[in-house]
Amino acid sequence: MCLTSAQPSSSSGDPAVTGGEALKCRLPLTCTAVLDNEVDLQFWLLVHGEQAISKMRGDFWIKNSPWYAGFALGLYASLEARMLFVACVILTLAASLINYHWQQHKAGKVYTGVGLAPQKVVIELHESGITEIDRLVESRLPWQSMRRWILTRDILFVELTNTRWLIIPQKKLEPEGLTISSIAELLTLNGVEQQVLAA
């Protein structure tokens, strides 16, 4: 039985939502989360696993090796012909290309294929399920449509029965005081099973 008012948590002094039962008493509740490239990379790791990362790193250098070989050959030819200006141009282009590829590599774009610009997602929690509003597309997700949930240190992943995923990161989650662990407990209260990741 809920003994508290169903008001959203805020920075004005309302108590933080500390569990699924407390969150259930506050329904309906509208919250917002921000999805960015870091979240996208963590999702990629969850789906494909660490072993795929090693393969992708190897493929990264193999894929770009023709560029590096071409620059090296051009540099050698220009030096042999004593064309120092051409050699400097080739070195500059090579340095720019390597830096560009390396920045993609560090940002995780090499894994996901496309960088994800930060975007705000509206998530409405109801007694009957969750509504996700993403770029004006509204998806109504009853509890029965959720197969399992996985909780990492800072992201809640919810697998749906249609093979899609609902992703809720803790970073920039609003209202203040709402936690992904309390949302995970709410999922359990509504019959959605947890999957524990292997250590």
C-alpha cells in the first residue's frame, strides 16, 4: 500500500526515490534521459561482447592499411625525386588522416559504425508499463512486452519481446533523485526478469 503522495522527486527537497516500491507510489512519473555515443558503445559491448572488440580493433588497422601504405609509397617516391614540397604535403595529409581515424577509434565510432549525437529521450512510467518518446516517435511498452532487464553500473538495458531494447542511462537522468536501480526494481515488481552479467 502506498502511503506517500505520487509526486515526482525534484531538487526542491522532495525525498529521493530509493526503491521500486517507492517509485511505484509515485506513478505516473515522467522522466528524461540523454543517449550519447558512450551509451551507444556500452550497448554495442553488451550485445557483441568483449571478444568482438579485439576483432574490430584488428579490422580497424587492416581496413585503413592501404591508405597508410599509399602515403608511405608516395613519401618514398617524392624523397627519391627530391620533391620536398610534395613530401611535406603527403606527410601533412597522412598525419591528418591518422589523427582522424584515431579519434574515431577512441570515441568508439569504429565499433558502432556511426557516432551518436546526444539526444534527449522522454520516458513515462505508468502502472501498465512504460512509454518512450524518441524524436517524436511514441512507443507504448506494456510490462508484458519486456523480456528481461540488465543493470550495469550506470545504464539500465531492457530487452523487449520484439528484439528491440529500451536503454535508460543514469547520467543526466531527471528528475533528480530518480535512479535506474529503482526503475529496475519496478520492473521486477511487474514480472520482468533480471539477467545478471557474468563477472
